[in-house]
Amino acid sequence: MVFGCAVLPERDMENKTFDAVVSDFYRAATGVILWEQALDGVRQGFGARCANVHTIDLHHGQILSMRVGGRLLNEANFNYVKEYHRIDPVRELTAARGVLQPGQWVHCDELFDDEFVSQNRFYQEFSLAYDVRYNSSVMLAIDESLATCFTLLLPKSRGFLSPDERDQARRLGEHLREALLIHERVRHLATQALAGHGLLNSFPYPMCLFDQDRFISFENHAATIEIENETRLRRQGSRFVLTRARSDQELSEKLLTLYQRGHGTSAVVDMRASNADAPTWLHLSLLVPGAVLGVFGEQPQVLATLFDPQRVDLLDPFALTNMFQLTPAEARSEEHTSELQSRQYL
């Protein structure tokens, strides 16, 4: 049985558009264009508000990464990652039924009627605000710890996907799955030794490089020890994860902001278990290849550095430079360090 409003006249994606979208998937997989550009072609082809690919940590339910086609919903995606994924009825229902198999689509118009939508908090507080009524999604890949999903978010005026559109979406999903597998192999090949890796190995702080999907391209010796200990950092497959769920959620939010603002943007994740603990921070900085002489590879990377007072002097100049955006000279100035201590930052 199908619920919802009547479907608008057929608006199937033309063959040339379909072929262009498929081509963009493989171009994104090999780094020719951004995934956001490829997904925006899907969004336009279906008249969707947004098309996204997101990866979920199955053990903890956290969203580890999200690639989005449709900048109009940047705010919506941030709020979804921050809060509303917890009460998304589609996620709740699929979780209750157990993990879906790859290639299995879920269309919300087959699950929830208009009466349910009118009384559901997720639809009324979130979907209504961003004109997103219908959701069609598919599990693209899954292993023992991670699942990757592809989702189309559609406005009420557009209507849900017709049978022909669902077949088109199914075929696109198959191509997207293959493109993501290629992308994973390309990233593994790109993790060969680079000039910047030797530079990071010289630091005593745990330092990792990873991309928007948290795929780790490099970790220095201190980071390897920290990850293997799994007290604060851990590796989920090839992805960077924080052990404490609250800190990892904050990391997801900060990563969305970093990639929206561009090279040199920095952010800090509070790694303390309580406010009474000594200040322990994960500093994040977005590095764009052309702006850092390409020493860390050809794709934008996040440099994550763990500053722990048990391992690093609180007045360490490098830590102060990164944490408080000081110049190297200011970080070595007694005036600046005294001011930070007086404000109880150190």
C-alpha cells in the first residue's frame, strides 16, 4: 500500500542526464571532481532538495561522514547530524527491523501516511522547516562495523518517486556503489609516503591526517600508540573515530563546518570526560593541497592533533600556536601565556 499525496506527472531523468550523472560518479571516485558536485547532479535530475551519501558506525549509531549534493540544505544537514538523526523515524524503523541488505531501498511514502507525518516530531520540527517531505534511501555497502547509505530528500510539491524513477534510482545506486569501491581503492593507493608524513613523524603529539569521510591517510608514531590503546582514539576500519560518543558527535559537527569554510579553518574538540579534568583538546585544521605545497597529497585533508597535558607541557609553543591561533612569536611571549593562564585556559 502506498501513502501520501498523488504523484505529479512523470519527470523521469533523460538518458543523457542519467549518463552524465553516472560519469560524474566515476570522476568523483578518481578525484577529478568533488563528490558534492556529482551528487548535485543527482539532486537536479530528480528535482530533489538534497542527495547525500553518509556512513554510519553500526556499533554506536554515529554518523561518521556525510557528502551532500545541494548547498541549500547545509544548515539542515548540520542540524540533522547534531540532533535530529536521533529521532528520524526511517532510521528508527530500519534499525528495529535489523540491518538492511545492500541494494534494498526504503521509501518513506510506503511506511508513513499523512496522519503520522502531521503528528511526528521529526517531520514537524525538521522536515517541515526545510521542505523535505519524502525520503528514498538505499544501503550501498555494509560490513561488520560500517554502513554507507544513499538518500534522496524530496519536497512535498514534487511528490514521491514514481515506479520508473525508482528503477532509475536503483540503477544509479548500483553505479554509485561501484564508484565508492573504486574511490576506496584510490585512497589506499594515495597513502604512499609523502613529504609531509616525515614532517609529522617528527612531532611528539599524536597527529592524524584524514579526509571528509574520516579515511585515515597517515598517522604518526604517537598517534598509532594512542589509537591502539583505544582510550580516546580508535580506528573503525580505515576511519578515524573518537572513543567517547559525545566527543565523536562533536567531531562530526566540526568537520561539516571546516569543509564549508575552506583552507586554514581550524576547530577544537573537547576531549575531557568532565570539566574537572585537565584541559585535553583535539585540534583540527583543514589543509588544502595548493595552499600547503602539496606535501600532504592531492586532496584536502584534516590534520588532527591531540594535545594532552600528561604528555605535552601546557606552555609548549607549538600547542599554543595551534590552540589559540597565536603567531610563533606570540606563543613564546610570557605576556600571552600569562593571559591564557589567568583565563584558566591552561
